[in-house]
Amino acid sequence: MNLNIFNQSDFLVALRDFFAALQVPINMVTDKPISVRNILENSYQDKESFRLMDEVYFLGMVDDGAFRGCEGLDLAAVQGLEED
């Protein structure tokens, strides 16, 4: 597997290519960066390790629906999930 794609391409493009090479389907959620506080709203702590992250990219979910060809959830629906 060529992991140099992460040095040669835009991060999101490389990430999509990586999962495609693994033949792992993804239910896309968003291409846009999300603040750490927003994505980790229930577990965010004002500690140095959390402050080191500027943005989080939540490309999508690898779930049962992705393997069945079902549509993905939008970001608000994903953030509302209570279980894995």
C-alpha cells in the first residue's frame, strides 16, 4: 500500500483514496473541518492535549450502513448518536 499519498495529495483526497484502496466503504459526513469543542462536545476538557488540536476532520463513518450501501448521516445526526 502506498502511504505516500498522504505526502503527495490533499489530506481529504488521500484519506478517501486510502479507504478506497482498502476497499472499505465510508458513509460520508462532511469535508469541512470541525472545531475540537464541537466534535468532542461531551468529552472535551480544557487541557493542553485538547488545545493542541485546531481542527478535526470527520470524513465519515464506517458502519453497517456503509457496507449495505445506505446513505450516511448528516453531522448533526452523528453528533446526536448515543452509542457506537
